Amino acid sequence: MGVVMSVEEVVGSLESGMTIGIGGWGSRRKPMALVRAIHRSALTDLTIVSYGGPDVGLLCAAGKVRRVVAPFVTLDSIALEPHFRAARQRGSVEFTEYDEGMFMFGLLAAAHRLPFLPTRAGLGSDVMRVNPGLRTVRSPYEDQEELVAVPALTMDVALVHMDVADTRGNGRYLGPDPYMDDLFAKAAGRCFVSCERMVRPGELDGPPQTLLVSRMHVTGVVETPGGGHFTDCGEGRDEAFQRHYAASAADPEAWAAFADRFLSGDEAAYQEAVQQWREEEGR
Amino acid sequence: MSATRAEVCVVACAEAWRGDGEILAAAMGTCSILGARLARLTFEPGLLTTDGGALLTAEAVPFGAPAGAVEGWLPFREHLWLVQNGRRHVMMGASQIDRHGNTNISAIGDWARPKSQLLGVRGAPGNTICNPTSYWIPKQSTRVFVPKVDVVSGVGHDRAAELGPRAARFHDLRRVVTDLAVFDFGTPDGSMRLVSAHPGVEVEQVRAATGFDLVIEGEVPETRQPTDEELRLIREVLDPKGLRDREVKA
């Protein structure tokens, strides 16, 4: 069962060198409050496992990342993530690049304590060349088909962001897509849930099939109103702010100003700075 | 009515799904998305199309419009299972494509330290090895049509042949549509062949925008013109804001 924690307590329980899975997809329902807290922490040498978006970008920008494990890194409405691009082009991060389906099979394997799962995805592509550790497996049945054995994507910790959670850590999503958040929760040794809104046990009203993450997989839960900002948390992405992020990220001086304004304080300071930015921009 | 180049491209994309029946038409890029929905509204009514997100729409909806009535749910996890299941024909983009149909959306230059990091392989490896696959390339040039792609994201015919007939039995590259022409791989060794040039485009122009030896057999026909009904559907129903013109300039 999860216990109610603060953002600082969650990040304080992490260690450098850990493998951290991050839920959501691209620039959608990412646990950005927790990511921002890692950004301002002393953590380093992390392996980040993610359907990557600005979570990967921000952590690369802060030099927190040794390796990225991902099928893509994108901001969705802006195709390429500037910080991730820069890190790759500088050669400052290692990259385990998987097909999207392979990545899901890796999560499924880890979530179900299997060493690997077989799939055709990856065969014939350079995913096999750039991941020389990947192995294939031959079907033991009559077909004898050779398939990619996607290794379990195990992780020390998973961070996911829910629209609503109760104080025990049960989490509900309200958007159209659960992404793979429940698999991240099951694949990790420990899972921390951040949520836009926290309620008492028994008050998670709504269709039962939108209850995505169970307290049996959750170590801690933290309420972070606006904690998914600027990614899409059901009511749409803050596209204006994402454009501001991407434009700033493309230029070192502009990024220093962005980081100083938005990322130098705690989460409350971030939310306040965003509010002020919106007022200045007349949004 | 006379059609713009973008409208010719929308119809050429739509033609990729002709005969597919009741499968998901998965599309990337404006003209490709419009093409999938146009095919559904006209000659291929059994197709399933999305709202661009997790919803299978009850009817083909205008570009960028809300889903309206829904007939199914296809969040990413189900979409990725559907790739394995096979009832899907995807039309992807490509930053590089070679004559065997290998494509790259991952990185330009040396993968270990790319000159330009792009998206990552995304679903291209699985798509190409599991599903019928076509490509929509809005701006054909020798930068895109290259002798050899830097990273093989989508699997081409030479790579599929190396895997052998069993592993590659679902590999099925259908066609490539660009702003200039339509191509397929209907040659003995699966090399790319020019099928038709769009109205107003010379074969020489297509050849000049291609960085490898293109198979050209005899007289190259012209890509078909949209019908009046297709033009009406594109202009009045599917894309009244004219977003197709941003992708392919008039």
C-alpha cells in the first residue's frame, strides 16, 4: 500500500545509478512534478526507461542521464525533443533503441516476471544491429520460427502520473488512453504515483475499468496539482508553454533563462512562474 | 474541377488502401490521413479509421475534428497488439528511403553519435515485419531517396529476403506516394519502380529527385485525377481549412 508523500520525499528515496521507468507517452500524462524534482536533485547516472517526451529531455538537459531506453523521444505536436537531440548529437547519453511494440513486450515480460517475450518486431531492422545484446529465440514447435527475445525491462523505480488517486495509492486515469502505466507499476521494484487530485479511500468515483494502478504495486502517492504540466493530462497539452520550452531548449542562452525562471525553485515556485508567464503572455 | 497537387496526393494515398476491406487504415501525415478517410468515404467503406488518437470513429471525421460517435477503442497498447494481429495497413513517413524500401526515421549519420537525431525507430520495425506498409513522403528529393539509409527503421525487401520466407511472411511493402509520383516494388528483386507520375510532373523530374537507380518500364502513366466527388469530399468535408496545402504547396 502506498503512503502519502511529498515530491521531495519521493525523490529523496531515489539513488544515483538507478534505473527509473517513467509512465505516460511522448508529451502525454507525464509525472512532470517528479521529473522536475529529479532535475533539481543531486541524482546522477540514471537509466531512464520511457516512451520518451519532455521527461527524457529535461533530465538529459540536467546531465542526470547515463542511458535512455526508448523507442522514440518526441513532444508529439513538436516532432523532435531538442534536449534529447542535443544530448545524442553530443554523444553524452547512451541509447537503447527499441521498436514500440518490443518496448511493450519488455514491459509485459518484466511485469509478469518472465525473462523475455517473443515477437517479430525488430527482425531485419537495425534495432538488432544497435543492440548487439539482443538475442533471438527459435519456436520449439513445428513452425521453428525465429523471433526476437525481448528481455524484461526491469526497473528499480517507476514514476507514473494519474488524474486521481486515493491516499492508498490506487490510481485512476480519465483520458482516452491508459498508456502503459500499469505495466510500469508492475515492472518496477517500487512505484510512486503522482496525481492531479487526491481523494480518501472509497471516493474514487467512476467506471471501475478506469482504475489503472493498484495500491498493491504502489509504494508512495503524492498530490501534485498541475503536476503533469505541460504534457497532455486529459484537458489538452499546454501547447503555448511547450512551444516556449522547445524554443528555449534549442538555444543555450534562452535555456539558461528558462531554467532560471521555471526550474530553479520547488514545484510550487514552478506553478507560480507558469501562472505569471501565462498572465504576461495574455493567455 | 481541376485538382491541386495536394489533392492528387490525397487520392494517390487513398488508393493505397483499395481492396483492403475491413482493416485499420493507420496513417501518418496530412495527405495520408485524408487519404485513409477519403478511401473509407468512397471505394473502401469497410476501412476503420481513428480520430488521430485512441478512438475508432463511427464515421470518417474531418481532419482535426473531434471523434464524434465512436465504434471502437484503440489505445496505444491495443494498437501495438493489432500490429501483431495483422488487420492493419499502415502508411508511414520516412526521412530516408532506399531502392529496396528500407526506411529511416531514427537518426542521420552514424547511429552511435548522429549528425541529426530524429524520432527514433518508433513502430517502424514492427510495422514493416507484421503489416502491409506504404509510405507517404511529402517532399521527394535526393536527400530522402538515398542509395543507402543510415539506420534501417522500416525493413526493406533485401533485409526481409535475408530473414527467409517464414520470418518475413507478413512483410508486404505496398506503395510509396510522394509529391511527385507513385512507386511500388513490383520487380523481380523487389526494387522500387515508378508506377505513375503526378499530372504536370515529368519522368525526368522524378528521376532527378531520386538518389538511386529507379526501375522505369516503358511509358509511365499519369497518376489519376481525383473525381469531382472526391474533390468535393476533400474540400468541403474532410479538409475545409486546406491543411493539405501546408504539406504540399499548390
